[in-house]
Amino acid sequence: MKKTIIYLFVASITLFSCQKEMDFPFTDPNFSPPLLGSINENGAEFTCEVYETGNLPILEYGFMYSTLAVPRPLNSEIISTSGKPDKKFSRQANYALRQGERYYVVSFVRNEKGYVFSEAIPFDSKGSLGFQITDVIIPEPLYFGDTIHFNGNGFSRIFDKYRIKLDDSIDLFPLEVSENGFKAIFPKSYLQLQSAFTMNQLNFKIKIDDKELQVSKTFTFRDPLINNVNPQTYNFNDEIIITGKYLLSDFIYLYTYENEEQIYYSVNYKSEDTIKISAPSRLPNPNPTVNFFIRNKTYLAENLFKLNPSELNPNQNFKILSTQYFTLEGFNFNEKWENSIWIDKKIDASNYFSIRYIDDQKLEMYSYNNYYQNKAPILNRTFELSVKSLGAFSQNSANLTLLNPTLPFLNLPEYLLKTDINDKRRIKYLQFEDKVLALSKNLLYQFYPFDKSFKKLTFNHSTPQNIDLGNLFTKKTDDGRAIIGSADFNMSQNTFRFDLFDPKDNSLSTLQDFPNLIKYINGVAFSNGKLRLSITTQKDQKLFNESWVLDLEKNEWSKISDLDSQNFYIGFKYNSQSYAFHGNEYGRLSLKKLNESTEEWGPEIEYFGNIGIPKSSEVLIIDQKAYVYTSMMYLLIFDMQKMQLEKIVHRSIGIPIYTSFDYNYTFAIDSKVYYNLDDRILMELDLEYL
């Protein structure tokens, strides 16, 4: 036979990089090519006859097979035995044979000089039993970069034949392959799996040639080690550095419990041995307990770091409109997380103010009008601002006084409010000297401003359910009673009614119905025992403007005159004389005096410009001055003693423009005027701040 001898020098035994092949004509090992035996789905049988073993000791003998025409140690599967062979030996190749593929097999003998090969014999495979896994050895505990051992038999020695999947997603690469197994490194890419660490089991799928096996193995992962020796002290804008070992994780959450609430830190950097975070001001104390959520498991760490609190500079005082900016100065304000500002150490200032600019020493604040939101706590005009951090208030506080003429006074109680958005009923106020009454849903309450409370009164009347008492006007009489003008919720013409209210016994008596259909009531006044109305009536589909009076003693209506146009006015008494603020459809406003003999309004005393028609049901007289609101959101102040205009003020001073105030029903206590915002909040106008 033809023999091939390969000498493998010591330096190339491992790497097979320097291979020398030559014909060596001496009589040492002499053997036959493989004799093919049974070939079936379980593998192939090879037999070799040994003619002469030679004069050198035999180290190994057997067969090599490969899909390449020249099988050699680096490209072949090897089935071999150590020691000296008998005259004839056989081996079964039961793995790494693909069905229907052509292979080549050689017999070989290895001695201390190298390999001796026979010529290659081809054969067509019908398959093989393949590899078997007997054990998977995972380090306990496991960590990234650790080696996993796969043990068994029938494994291929060819790296390219391996296809290994971890949890159906991650490719593993075999190391140190042999017939009895291989090794693989546990990869960091395992972190990217959505299911990573949700179960303590690793699932492997191993495919070699046309055989695939799946094997699962439970594991315990190594816990992180966190260093808490010699904790450092930080300010809020410092980056807090936490060191340790085994910290690598795709997702890391750090949080501290405040009661049952989780307060999270910002994780800025993470690695195998370092985590860098930013701390929020809301932490409960300067040395918080930190929960680490790493690799789907929570760990508790104490005494990791300490924090300095935020502080305000002393002696800060502000006098501003609520819509103006102001700057709180101090140190260690948190630039990355919310700064908690409190009012009088009991109300969260975020209901009223926002932070426009922040650095370590400044907080520029401004109102974003939550001040007027329903159910926000009502503030005093002057209050203290403190910064709260690490569970405690700053030692210093800043004083702030709001210069808004109008501020919320009281969140109205639920029983006074509308039941739903379609409810058109409003709260109406009637004032009899110091006694303030409120009409709501046809029920009567007395308001006590000094303790901000309402008390329900007995109020017997037989008012239809569709009538909203007082929704047209309330007008006080000369003898201390009041006439209440009412209509249904839609202000229908045929439902106008007039009642006389007596505050002494809270009685309500119905007055004579108006003889015609009323379209609009434009002006209201009372003088000399008569209710005076400027109205628009409708006859034969035409509108007419007329002036009428109701004689209260006779309970009779009579027409005074026809009017050229709508005459809008609100009448009031001063020094026993009757006056009224008049306006026309163009918003032209003036003051007139009633001519008692002709019962006509006299010439203008003063003209105020086009600032809207009067809106108040009553003109308020405070310290010899008349106050009236107009439809264009102006407050007019007229000095009755000097008979001259004092000032006209637009209501938008310090007040959000989108708010909807109801000036129709007002009352006054001392130098303060009260009216409703959207029937939700009772507002207070302090005249001293105008």
C-alpha cells in the first residue's frame, strides 16, 4: 500500500500551523486502508488490518473521516484508541455523519515521529446517532464571562459544525471542542433578552450536523457587591458615585421609599463596578436607604452617601402681583430635579407658582395661574415661602405679599355649586347692612365672612322648579326689603316674575305680574316706593323699548314713557337722591340723576367713555364713593361727595384673563368687595390695593 507519514514538530503540535508532509520509505507502521463495513442510519463501521507496527512505539491509532477528500487532524472527526493495535481493529463512527452526504475515511497510526495515513476511501453516509449530552456544568453563582461546560459523547471536533443558541436568541461559540464535549462563555448580551433573569433557568439549543438537542439548566446569578464604607457627602448637583462589583445590568433602577411612595434617582452612568446618579430633593432624609433594582432583583443598601439640604438666604421680602416674576436666592438648589417650595410650611406652592429658571443659587418663580383653579387652597395675602428638601424645611424663609387687588377668598361649598355643566343657576347675594344672604338653587343661606361659613335659613316660598330666584336682579327698597326679579333658566318671556323679600322673617311674597311680555330688562332702580324698569317688549314680532314703574304700595304697574333705544342702567341712592349709571348699546357710560317730579332721568352729570354697560345688580357705596362694574371688565369708582370720577380700573390687574367673574351680584364689607368666579370661588377685592 501507499503510506503517508506526517511529522508534527513540538512547536506545531497544538496549533497544527507548521505541517510537513512527505513520503517516508521505511518499514515502520504498515496497515490497510479502511475496509467499509455496515453503513446505516446509526453510522458506519470501519476495519483496518495491521501488517506491521514498525520499530517505534504506537501512541494512537484509528480512523479519521471528513467531507474533504484528504482527511487530516484539523478537518476530520477522529475515532481512535491509545496504545498498540492488534492485527486487526474496527471502530464504529456513530456521530457527525449527515445522511446522503459523501465522506472520505483514512486509517492512521501515530507514533512519536508523527502520523502515518492510509489512502482515503469514499463512502456515502446514511446518517448517524449523533452526539449525546450527559451534563451541563454552570458555575455557582454565575456571572458574565464565566465558562459553561457541556459534557457527553459524540461531539464533533469541527467548530464550524456547531450552532448553539441561548434562550432561542443569543449565539454561543464553542471552545475546546472534543468528542467528549465543549465549553462556552456566558455572554453579556444575555442582558438584552426581555426574559433575562425572570426565571432561574438557561435554555440551550445545540445543533451539530443534522442533529439538534435542547437542554435546560437552573442557575443562581451572582449578587452585586455594593461598597458602603466611608460614605461621601454631596450637594444635589453633584454626581453621586457608587462603587462595587458585579454591577453590570441592562436596566438599573435606584429608588428610596417615602412612606409607600418610591422616589427614583436619575442613573447617569453604569458599568461593571460603578454607578453614577443624581439625587432628587424629595428624599426623606440626608442619609437615605437605597433600593437597587438590578437584573430583575431588588437589593437594599444603607449608608451609601450623605446629602446637604437646600437653603434660602435670610431676609428676603417680595411685594408683587401674582403674575410677576420673583427670584428666591439661596444655595444648593437642585438643577436636575424638582425643587419643593412650600407656603407657610403647609401648602405645596406648585399649586400656584412654577420655576422659570434655576441654578445652584437662584430660583426664578412665576405664577402660572393654578392660583385660580377649583379647590386649590386659599392663600392669605401675605405668606412665607420655604424650600423643603430631605424631609425638612429650610431654616430661613422668604416673605411674599401679593399686591393683586383681587384675590380668592373662599372655595364655595359643594352644596351651593351647580350640579352639572348644564346647570345655569347662579349664586346671588343680597346685603342688608352687615347681613349678607345668598340665594342658591332657590334656597336661602346666611354668609358669615369672618369665619367663611354659610348657614341655611328657613325660607318658605312656592316657587316653581324651573324658576331661578334672583337671576334677573335683586334691588333693595327704601324700607330695608328687596325686590327679586326672576325668570326660568332660559330667560323665557312668559316666565318673568317679581317677589318682595323681607329679611326680618325671610318671607317671600309675589308681586303683580307684568302686564306685557318682557323680552329684556335693561335697567333697574328703586326710589320713592317705586321699582323703575327699562325694558324691551315684543309686540307683533316687533321690539319696543319702554320705561315702567311698579308702585310697591299699590302693587300696580304703569308705563312712564317710550324710549328711542335700549337704556341700560343701575340705580342707587345717595343722600336720599336717586342716581344711576347709564349705558347704551355702544358701551357709552355716564352718570345721571333722577328728576323726582317728572320721573325721568336727567342730563348727564359726567360721561366716562365707552367702557361698557353697568353689570352690577347693586351699586356699592363705600366711604362716599360709588363702585360699579361694567360689561367690559372695568371697575368705575366715582367720588359722590366731590361729584367727580376718581379712577377706572381694568379687572385684569394681576388676574388671568381667561377667568369668568360674575359682577352681577356683589356685596361689601368695610373696604372689601366680594363676588363670584365661575360660581366656584368667592373673590375678594381689597380697595386699598387699587
